[in-house]
Amino acid sequence: MRRMFVALVIALIVAAPVAAQNFTLKADLFGQKAPAAPKPPVVDWSSGTATAPNPPAPPKVVCGMTVVPADPKVDPKMRVAPPNDGVKYALKVVPPTVCKP
């Protein structure tokens, strides 16, 4: 019985590399097609350099903190004034004591 078991183990050890050599993976293993390569963007080189007519305001330092001004061309709703409809807010405005502009 031991001899048959040892012979079976040896046969499996020898047969495993042989079986692995014949195994090939298909590129379409699960039925998925490879996506098409994206096309590069079309660039119009004849337009010249792009210059902004109104350059954005440079950042400034206020009370030790750098303030970058909002550019309404990036997001038009960036600068929204609070409504002036007579609403009194519960938070109290405290003027700064250390840093005065």
C-alpha cells in the first residue's frame, strides 16, 4: 500500500510541471474586450500663446495670513454677497485687536 502511495505522489510531482506547460490563459478570459486606446487631444498650434486680458490679482498678506483673491472666471458663484434683507445673525462680529489693517 505504501509503495502505491509513494508511486502516486511521485507521478503527481512529475505530472504537475508537464500539465502546467500546456496551460495557457486567453486574453479574453472572462469575455471582456480590451478598451480601445484613447485618442490624443487635438491641439491647434496656430492659435499662438494664450494671454489673459486681466491677470488675476496677486496674493497679499493680511495679519500674517496669505489671502488669495477669488477669480470669478474659475467659479462664478465664488463671490456671493450675503443678502441685505434685514436679517440679524446670532454670531457676534469681533474686530481683531492685534492686527489692524
